[in-house]
Amino acid sequence: MYPLNAWYPAAWSHEIEHALTARKICNTDLVLYRRTDGVIAALENACWHRLLPLSMGRLRDDQVICGYHGLVFNSSGRCTFMPAQQTINPSAQVRAYPISEKHRLVWVWMGDPALADPALLPDFHWNDNDDWVGEGGTFYDLGCEYRLVIDNLMDLTHETYVHSDSIGDDNITSASFDVEHTDRTATISRWMLGIEPPPFWAKQLGRPGTVDRWQVVYFQAPSTIVGQVGVAVAGSGAPEGDKSQGVEGAFLAAIAPATDTTCHYFWNFVRKFRREDADLTRALNVAHVNGGTGVYDQDHVVLEAQQKAISANPRTPFYNLNIDAGALWARKAIDRMCAEENARGSAS
């Protein structure tokens, strides 16, 4: 269901401090912490001795002390102390995982450490670029497998029905779209010209009249998505690249499989308009994570209900429509990564 030789988001950078944080990624329990030099460590969250989660222990300087019998492990996973004996068993080690911080997120590599190339980190420069503003949030342990989130974001026709009171519009379902793909990416582009804007975008544009609306959604395997969205005054040149008479945003999604039926969904909506409006930034973020009825909450409800239905009524495959083209190419890219990884393992 997921390749291991990939960078997956584990936390926002501000969430990892000099304290133990438990996280499950790809059915593997991890413990993360920030060392005193600022570097983040990620270890297997199970003591070598009796498998108690190391996250139940404590930190002493940059080493983890197991909360059961006091074994001590350094940030490389090597045991440096055993109780009641001076000789340390040379096999006493827990696995350490490569970590990289970039664009406000902490990324972990779950596969072969020798392949953990920072150059393969997804491009999320919108998260910390001064031209864009957005706070972001997370659904930890979202009750659906990670590919359902990808399906959701690669087919925005669902906005017409799930988000009808804000960004949904019948024009999305009637507009044509283009799909491009490579071995590792898929892009779906949709332009809606000369339409009435939906409520959210009409409010942000702040002027009456028809608009040209765009949705360009880019997927990078196995689990990151950037969607560039917005509206501009109809006929003002947006399709040709001049968006000066419009408002432009981008939704960012970094998704990590937790188990076969749960995932961690790191999201952000960043914008170029009203960048100094802290109230808007707060409204777009807080409503989504405190039991509100924002766009992300509405997706949350649908995705978890879908997973429950899949678990109760398994059938393979799904039925597909033309609108599923982007999601299907995304899944093919994931399948290709898994197949290559399995073949490499078999050859070894």
C-alpha cells in the first residue's frame, strides 16, 4: 500500500522539542525528540530489552532512558548503559531513522537509510515563503488510509457537493480538464472561464462580476500534493499568466500512512491576498481543528465515512469515472514505487 523508501511527514517543526514524542508511520512506532544542538532524532519506539515504548521514558541530555529498567540509548540508537552490569551487549541497539527538516515540516525516511537523499524531499516552499501566508494544521490518526486523501484532492469535483456553501460550484463538474503525468507525478488542470464565483472566492475578490477560475493540482509520489487555486476578473488575462486582477491561493497536503486504515494529514492553505489579515489566517486555521465546520472538517467526515464503508463492504476495484483520471495516475505512481521496491528486495 505504500513504499518505504520515501520521505514522509512526521510533525511540524515547532511540535518537536527537547521531549519525547511518539508517532506511528507506516505501521512502525517511532519516538522523536530534538537534541540540545537542535537536530531531531527518530528511534524505534521499543526498548531492546523488554520492548516497552521508549516514549514512556525520559531524556537525559540527548539520550533516552527507558522507563522500565533504565537502559540508555543515544540518538543513533546505540545502548550506552545497562543496569547492574558493566559490559554492554553489542547487539543492544534500536533502529534510528533518517530525519530532515524542510519548509516547516519534519520528514522521516522509513526505508533503506542509504537511499535517504535530501534532494528527494518534496518541494513545499509555499510553507515558509514570504510571498505566501498560512498557518496550517494536522489531522493526526485520520480514520482512513492515506490514498483516500489523495483521491479526494486529485478530484476537486467533490467540492460541488461536500463544500457547497463555500468553494463548491456546479461549474467544476461541467468544466473540462487536462491530465499530465510522469513516473512519479500527476497534474490535473481545470479552468472555468466567465463564471459566477462561489461564495468564498466572491468574498475574497471583493468585486461583482464574472471570473475566470483555476484549479491546478500537482501530485508527487508517494503522498504530497500542491493545488494552486484562485479567481480573477473574467477576461483579465489569468489563463495567459496575468493574475494581477485576481486572488490566488494554494492548498498543501503532506500525508503519512500510519496504519493500513489511518493516516496523518498535514495541511495548509496559503494565500497571496490579504497577507496582513491575521484574523483571516486564524479563521482559515482554527475553525478546522477545533470542531468547526470548515472545508477540512467536511473532508474529514467524508473520508472517515468512506473508510468505514470500505471496511464493511470490501470490493475490488472501485468503479471509476473520467473525473478519477488524476487519482488513478497518482495511484499508478505509488504502485510503481512499491513494485520497484519489492523487486529490489527480491533481488537482494
